[in-house]
Amino acid sequence: MPPRRINDSYMDVDSDESDVSILDDDAGPRKSKGKGKAIDRGRDKGKSKVKEQPYAWEASYVRSWDTVQEDERGSLQGAVQDLIARGRRKRLLAPAAAIRRTIIRHLIILLDLSSSMMDRDMRPTRFDLTLQYTREFITEWFDQNPLGQIGIVGMRSGIGERIGEMSGNPQEVLKSISERHKLEPNGEPSLQNAIEMARSSMSHLPTHSSREIIAIFGSLTTCDPGNIHDTLDECVKDRIRISMVALAAEMKICREICDKTGGQFSVALNEGHFKDILFELIPPPAQRAVPRASGPGINPAADLMVMGFPTRLPVTSPPALCVCHSELKSEGFLCPRCSAKICDVPTDCDICGLMIVSSPHLARSYHHLFPVKPYQPVMTMEGVAYPASACHGCAVPFREIATPAGSLATDGMSPLGRYRCPECSNDFCGDCDVFVHDVVHCCPGCGK
Amino acid sequence: MPSVQPPTEDSASSVEGTSHALLAFLQSQSQNTLTRLYQKPSSCLSIFRLLGPLERQLVMNLLWLESAIPAPTMAAWVTSEGKKAYEIALSVLSRLHVLPQYTVKLALNVTFKTSLRQAITGGGTSGSFGAPAEKDGKHPTPSIETLDTYALERWETILHYMVSSGTGRNPTKPSQGVLYLLQRSGLMANAHGPSLQITSSGFQFLLHNPHAQLWELLLQYLRMAEERQMDLVEVLSFLFMLSTMELGRDYSVEHLSPTQTAMLEDLRDYGIIWQRKPSSKRFSPTRLATTLTSSSPPLPTSSGSGADGQRQGFIILETNYRLYAYTDNPLQTAVLNLFVTLKSRFPNLVVGAITRDSVKKALANGITADQIISYLTTHAHPQMRKNVPRTHRTKQKPLLPVTVQDQIRLWELEKNRVKSQEGYLYTAFASQADYEYVLNYAKQLDVVLWESSAKRCFFGSLEGHPNIRGFIERRAAGKS
Amino acid sequence: MDKASHLSVILDLSPTQWQLSAQSNVSHPLTLSTFVSHLLAFLNAHMACKDDNSLAVFGALPGKSVMLYSTTTPMDEKAVAADANTYRPFKILDTTITQTILDQIESISDNDVEAPIDIVGALTKSLCYINRVTNPANSRSEDATLLPDPRILIVSVSPDQSSSYISVMNSIFSAQKLKVTIDVCKLHVADSVFLQQAAHLTGGSYISIERPDALLQFLMMSFLPPPSIRQLISVPTQDKIDFRAACFCHKNIVDIGFVCSVCLSIFCQPVPVCSTCQTKFPMKTLLRLKAAHPHTPPPGTPPLRSGTPANSLPRSTSIAPGGTPRQVSNGNPNMLPVARSNTSATR
């Protein structure tokens, strides 16, 4: 569905710029209705349309069907194209240069397991929905951050509860939350206890990795043993980024925690929105400018690591003992340095200590580094001696006549449905344009 | 927009099972017939397409081998989950005599192998893909639209005739040959007087998808061909040849055998081929012919109901039993009329409701509840299909409202509520003892259907009657 | 289960490699024309399986890639003479592919012959094409289950180009997303690391064919069955999979690399500044790594790994990454000023 897609790119764009404050100016005027909260809200980076309005009950009701308009023949095609165009424009605004992103991520998910999670305002219950989305989140997160690790902490009966240890294996993480009856919500949540627990489990991490906490918080209270602001200061010092998804309403302390640690705070409006804002947190955050850098331009977090790329043995190979479990197995991976046999990657070789990763794991993140240059919409066919008759990607023939709709042109839409690669000057259709930039990350014409 | 043709021919064709109706017919033929049939590359290609996916793969694995391979070698290729399917595939192939003696060594029937190879690589002199006609300046080749309209008109005439035969209206009669075929196949019968009446299997026929309908008629035609002393191989290879021909092209009749020339007339009546005039030296296959062995829809879009409407279905069924059919096709309306109470008609919309009476009427005609449901599912409007994948929680949400589906099934069960059985009522026993004595005897024979000791009577089944009667007579004789 | 399948074939049409392949001194010579005739039989068999199966053929040529044939593009029907002995769609397919291959090979100029084969272009094009045909929005049918099952077969005769590493990997991941199986048929040349990974990651099969006389049988048995059938019929899978990567600096294929912790760029030797994200690495690490790996291969000579990795590891004995550098003197002292100047240059 086109509208969803646009939403997604909306979010992508914004998360790319989460460190840049240009959006503040742009979001500011709209907040005039914000009743003294406007300044505070200016920081929320205009994340989604929802927060442009201060309170849901103050906003006039927007009918979703009013936003699309039929053309004179009663067709919605024009409206849909317009939506696509706006999505395109958003994407074009995204910086083409490589952004520095943290790629080795460490994340603790805080799950609210207080009794408020049994509310049924989200179907079937907040708790069930949270579990379901968390599972999907973990799968998708590991897909995009293959070298990351996730741990899970629950907030129940006033204490923090370690549910899953930090692990780089999605199966292990998923297993820890697979048994619903062990996670049955109960009592009050304690944000402080849980954050302290998460903080302590991340304290030993190397400097070049990110430390993040994502809290899914359904309660309107937190039951803390001490001053939560102290904890917050510690987190800022440890450079832990805390993001929260509130299921009930906004709490000042939550907002403050997220703002101070550089995370995102959002309140889920409904089931779909919950998923959207949770999944927004998946792409690796851009590297934050380090205020106390040891030298100009030198990032203390950066380091050069030695990594080995193993050979995978098939199931048919002769069985041999693995170094990790000392079990006789036929399949496995061979350390390229010492030829030790290892059951699973990524891992550190037990014999020579080499970090072993399979190269596809690394390669998954490369499209963040080398984005395809945005294609330019072709406005006119004049001056081109032999225009290509079909899309260079999918070979769909181009339409001959330009659509007269003038409004499209301003939104970065080509009236001819042609988009040209600035590198190789080949023309592509709109579908391929989106597909190449969103999925393939490699131009069919120039291979860049 | 150019895109691959979606195999719209619905789930119904896959519901039928993997095996095609024609395969069963072929399997019943003698080895000799089949071997003669396999001499034509076009026949081999068509039969190959009718096979299931695993069977096709097996044939392809063996096709390019010169020598037979031991059965265990081939079986080693099959994974443990595939064992059962593999066994079934082998037996199907062997019954078609494509793969004789599959227990020890696997090798394709030599004739089949040669012909299929020839079909794939081309060449040879069989001419089995139809000899194209010479260009003729006077009469240009009919356009695809002409052919589609022609095929549709012929086909709908047949169906329309069937639908309205009971209603007393007089639609255009199809030709005599078609009528004979309909009668022979038991789809219509002249029960009351000279005019043909649709039978219950005819009603069922109407709810099938066009592809199945076409094959049902053709199979009937094949059976008739045997009786008419036509050479079955000739008939079959002509049908297969038609199925490999290209839409919108002329083919010459010159290379056809006498049997096949005779068939032209029949096929013209069914709308499978087009000829300018009966004596013409050329013919063009219609879409009905070229899609015989494919899963693309055999019928072009219905007259005037728009390109997408017909192909994708047109029925919206609501939970309140109301039914909206976006169609202006009289045939579709007539078919709907079989089980829907139609309320209003608009230029492109028919509104009706599924009621107890309408379904009862359909059931009385011999249509089953499952057929109604499958017809509705097949022709459901895309808007109804759209709702299905969106529900991600329940994996398989049915297309039709569950309430309606269940109710249709319940109405069918209702019909089965009263079961009639013939029998005899035994009454007016002289005394309670007499009654019980006879009743006991009847119970031992297990023929009592109903009893009432208060009324001193019981009902026994038909088959028990001679015994009971004899028993009473003997007892009466003994008493007196 | 029995639904239509779409096959995209990518042909590696490298003139040099085919020339080598046809030479009679090779143990099993295979000319391009023999190969094409086998391939056509295979493609016809694919089309024969189901009427609505679709096909697209892409050619990877030196420096460019072209679509040779697809079932959806309207062809000039008149060009193909009618023939009573051949199924017409096969005839059209055969004629078109043969003709386009000839045209393309004719059009290669002498200067282009040595240009790298554009496998990536062909691969991304086929993905775009599959994206088009399997996109429900483009199809008439709303029902996603009726769309064809897509897969890609790459017939490769050229060795890997390490320069295209990132593009190939990106294509593989998008194939995974589209649920496209990539099969690889490798002729003659040594195994391709990237294509092995492609087949492995997408669940396809990688088959290296040494005896071209059995080519057709290989094609039929291994690459004809659509993915749905492969659960029933086992298709040969590859044995060893090499997970090596190409470094960003010299495009060498490496098995041990130096990785930037910020952007994960791979280098074949310790570098002071990441060329991708301009991150400067601590001098300490650099010295340590250089000490530990004194035998870093010079650029241009990719470290080769033979079949058995155990006996082909010319590694130094000092393999204690965290330990103190033992052979500091082995490290190139000249590198330090260079590193500094680099630093200032990028500032």
C-alpha cells in the first residue's frame, strides 16, 4: 500500500537526521497550539504527523478519505501518484553522502511486565501485542544489525528481572521470550531498577560498540528505590541511548530520559502505530558527535579489528570434533587462521582468538555506506537524440506522452515516468527507481 | 499493461486434484492406442503439460538419457518427504505407458521419448503442430477479438440453452450435434415430452469453471467418437494439435485426415475453431482451443462487462446473505438465479439474496452446497479477496462470510433430515403378548424401525416383511 | 503447489572465456554454439512444463548487460516463419535468443573485449524484472498466491571480479528479500566465491560442471525443478562454501581482514584511516596489528587458498592479537609518517 510506504520513508529520513537539528525550525511554527509545551516538543524532531498536534482531542478530526482526491473521472490514480511523489521527494532529501553509523550495536530491551500491561486497549492485550511485536522486532533487528547483541530485562513487581542474557543469536533471544506464562504481568514497574540492571550488563562493553536501551512502557507510574535522575546522569555519562515506546501516555520522566540520552520517545496510538514506531528503532543510529573527543576528528570509539572469514563445511564432510563443544560433527566452519572447527558464526575462535564472522554478515550493512545516487527525474525528451524506449532495469516500455499534470513535476516526479541515473545516464521507470534505492542498492546501469 | 498472464483459473482447478480429467481417460486406453498417440510430438507435449509437477520432472530427468537407469538410482534423488509422491508419480506414468516397468529399470517409452524430444528441440517431419495456411489476400486472418467473440458466443449459447431449458423461455438453440452431445452426456434429458430438460448433473456442470466444463464435454465427445467408429487416436491428436496452435493464425485443412476433417464441424459448433464457411480450406483455433492444456482462462472476457470484471470475479457476498453481482451477462445472471433470489437488476449490477428457499431449490435440482460455495469463491470480487491477506493473525480467513457458508451447509443437511424408508406397519395385534412375541422375533431379525407398545403396533422394514409375515401366519396357524 | 514459475537466466558471454573454452587443447572443449543449443533445449523444457511459465534471458557482456529475451516483451512475430513441425513459442524463443546473442557478440568491439563482464548489471536487471513481474500491484491478479515463483540461473564462465563484491552482495540480499532462488552453473573455471555465497544464501544450488557433454542432463536434473519441487527431489548442493570477502582497498579476496569498527569496511592490511568513513584509527592498534601481521601480502597478489585450507596457511606464528607485539622491528617504520600525512590530508 503506497501510504504505508511513504510513512516508512518518512521515518527513515528522519532517523537519518536525528542528530541534525534542522527540523527544529521547520517543526517550530506548527507547534503554536502546544500550550507552553511547544518548546519541549520542538525537540521531538517532528517524528510523525501525530505529534504535530499537541493533543489528539484538540485536533480537528482528519478523515483519511479526505486526504485523497479523485480526479475529474473519479479515479484515484492521480491521488495515489501524488502520494508516491511525496514519498519520493522525502527520499531525495536524504543525504547522499555516507553517514557514519554505529554498526556493532548492543541493545537491551526493557519489557514492562506490570499489571497495566493487561489492559485491553490494544488487541488482544497490550502484553500479547508487545510480545508479538518484540519477536518481529528482534528478527528484523538481527537481519539489519547482524553483528549486534540483544538482551532482555523485564519490569515486574517493582524489580528488574533479567529475562534474556545479552546474545548475538536471534534464536536464543527469541527463546527467552517464547514462554508467555513465565512473563505473566504483575505488580508495579520500576524504571530505575530496570535501567540500572541494563546499565550494569552493558558496562563491560568495548568502546566501539553502541549501547542502547529500548523500553516498551505501558504503565503511568514507576516505583523506584532512589532518585531516577541519578540513574539518568549515569546513563548519560555511559553514553547509553535510551528510547521508549509508551503504550499509555507521555510521562515527563520518560520524555526527559529519552531527550537527555539522545533516544526517541513516542506514544503508540494504536496497534499499527505501535509497530511503526517500534520498527523505526531498527536502523542503526547515526554516530553521535562525541563531546569530549580526545582530539579533533579522532573518534575514540573507532578501532581497526582483525576478522577472519571462515569456510563452511557441508553436512557430507567427514565428522570432526568442534572446538567449542567438543562434539563430533560434520558441518561447521573452519577458522581461516588456525583451521579450528567452529559450530557457529559470528564468534571468537577458541584456539587463536580471531574474531570469525561470515562476510555476508558484514556485507549486509554496506548499503548504508554506499548508497545509490538519487536518480534525476527526466523532465523533457528534447535534446536527446535516441531516447531509450524501455526501462534499463525491468525493460518495461516507457510511455510516449508526458502526463500533463503540472503539480507532479514540483514533487520530483517525471512527467515521462523516466528517472535518470546521474552516473551512467540510463533511464529507469518509477518502480525500478524505488526498487533500486530501497532494495537492491546497486544501479543496474553502472553497478554503483 | 504487459505482464505475465496470471493463472486466474482459480483454486477450483487445483481443488480437482493434481490429476487432470483427461489423464484418467487416457489411462483407460490400450497400450497400442497410446503408443500410436505418442507418435505425434504435439500430443506428447500436451500430455506432458497435463501431468503433475513431479511427474514432469521425472520425465525430464529421463528424457535425455539413452539407456535405462536402475530404479534405486533414481529413488536416491528423492527426499524422504517425497517418497510417497514419487511412488504415485511413477504409477501414473506407468499407467500412461510413458514409463513401462518401473520397478527395476527406468526408461521412457521409446516412441514417447523420441516425440517429446522432437517437440522440444523442434524439427522432424510430423507436421503435428498444424500446417499454417497460405497467405490469402482476399480473406484476412480474423483478429483475436473476432475469434474471442465467436468462441464466447458459441459457448454461452450452449450454457444459456441449458440454464433456461427449465424456465420455459426459448433461447437460441445450439446445433443438433451439440444437443445430441448434451443429451448423451446426461447433462440434459427429454424427461417430459420432446423438449430437452436440464438434469441435476447439468446443474452441477453449470457451476464448474469453464475449463472443467470444456473438458467434460470433450471427454464425452471422445467417448462418443468411439461409438461413431472414429479413430480415437486421430481425434485426440487433433485436439492436442489444436491446443498447441497459436491464437490468431490460420491453419490449412489440407493435411488433415478424413476423421479430423469430419471433426471440424463439431468443433465449430462448440466454438473451439472458427471457419469462414464450412467449405473453407482454412480454420483458426479460438482461445478455447489454445488453452486446452494450460491453466489460463479459456474464455475471453464476457461480453461488455469490462476487462477485469469478469476475469477476477464479480460477486460480493455479505454476512447478511445479500449478494451483489457486478455483471450484465445474462448467462451469469441465469446461473446465479439457480441458487439466489434475485431482487433487482441494474445495467451492470444484480442484487439478490441467498435465502432458504433459493438454496432449497438449488438443492432440489441436485446442486450441492459445496458446489454453491465453490462457485461463489471462484467468482468472488477482488474486493473480497483483498480482505484475506490483511488478517495476519488468523492464517486462513475464508473468503466468504462464515455464517453464510455454514448456513448453506445447514440447509443442505436439513434436506437430509427426513429419511424415507419403505416398510410395513404391523398393527391390530390381538393381545399384548402376541404383540411382544412378534416384536421380539422382528428385533432378532433387526428389521424394526419404529415401535409403540402403547398403540401396540410397530414398523418393520421391507426386507423383513416376508419373514415376519411367515412368522405371524405360522403362529396364527398354530393357534387355530 | 503446481503454480507457474518464472526463470531468469543470466548468460556470461565473455568472448575470451568462450574462446578458451572452445580450444581443443582443453580436456573437454565446449563451443558457445553447442552450449547455446543445449541451453535452448533446457529453456524449451522450462516453457514446456507449464503454459504460463515465464522466462527472461539476460546476457552479461564485457562492460555491459542486455536483456536477450523475455516472454513479456512483444517480439516481431512476422520475423519467425511458421513451421508445422515446431511448437511456435519454442520457435520464437529459439530464433530470438540465437539472433540476439549473435548480434550482441558482433557488436563487441576489440577494445571492449577485455572489459570486465557485467554480471552485476545482468543480475540487478533480472532482479528489477522479477520485481516487476512479481509485484502484485503490476499484475492483474490481486491474489499474491497466483504470482509466479521466481528464480535466477546464472551460467558463469568467467572468474570472480573482486571489484564487484559489494554490488554482488547487495544483489544477493535483495534476492533474499524477494525470495528469489539463485542457482549457479559454473563452467570450466575455478569456483567463484561470490556466486557460491549467492547460491548458499538464497537456497539455490551451485554446480560446477566439468564435463560439458553431460551439460544438458545437469541442466535438466538440477536447474529445471522449480523450488516447490525441490523439497521432493533433492538437487545437488555445493560442498564447501567459501565465506571470503573482497577488501575495499585493493579488491583482493581475503580470508583474514582488518575491519573498521564504525562502518565495517574490510582492508587487507592495517590502514591508519578508514577510506570509507574517514574514521582515524588509534595509532596503538595500528602498531600492534602491523606487528602481528608482518607478512601482509602486498597489493595485487591475492592470497590464494587451495582446496584444503589446513596446509595452505602461510601465517606467521605470532597470532596473539591482544598480546604484546613481539616483532616490532618487522613492522614497516616508514608507514608511520605516511599515516600522519594521510591524516592531515583528509582533515
